[in-house]
Amino acid sequence: MGQRSMTEDRWPASWLRGVLEVAVLAALVDGESYGYALAQRLSRAGLGKVSGNTLYPVLARLEVSGAVSSRWTEGDGGPGRKFYAITKSGRQRLATDGEDWERFASATITLVSEARTNSGGNRSDANRT
């Protein structure tokens, strides 16, 4: 397998699903945004392309849970936009879930790094249970 550029990465959908709610909350910390701009922000952060079919259900779940609020604005000669903002509850959730995600990611990085360092687990104790 060759190396991939960060701008060309398309992460497995299961990875994205696992982190997207926390990532969306983090992307909203600096202020309200609408779907397309959020997708661009997530892409710039290195998560790759996030389609509307993936993003809008996440935003809907976050809104139902009270982590984000939304408002419609009229467009300037075009369609209106729905803007999303993180709520106080969303900030609390980001603090908790973000900390949990960091611990989970760190544990995963450690496990994978050790396995790669040890030639994929080909140590003498690899077959022990």
C-alpha cells in the first residue's frame, strides 16, 4: 500500500461515523454555520469529503438532542439557508465526548504503533492468550 496525501484521503465511512458528531460540535465552537460550510470546514480539518447525506442526519440528531440549535435565513436572491449553532448543552457534550474521544484515539494510536513497531505483532508472545 502506498502513502496517501491528506487532501486525497477518503477515510472509511465507519471511522467518520464514529467521530462526526464530536467533529461537528468542534467545528461549531467558533460560531454558527450552515451545512455546506461545515462540510468544507471538516474537509479542511483533514476528515475528507463529508457528503450532505452523511452530514445532515448528524446535524438533525444533534439538534434533537439539544446539542445544536438552528435557524433559517432568507437567501439573497437564492434559496434560504439553515444555520446551526452549538448550544450550552452541546459545549458540555463536546467537553465530555471530546475528552473521551482523545483517550480512545490515544489508546488506538498506542496499540497500532506498538503492533507496527513489533512487525505486526510477530513477537514470540503473539500466540499467547
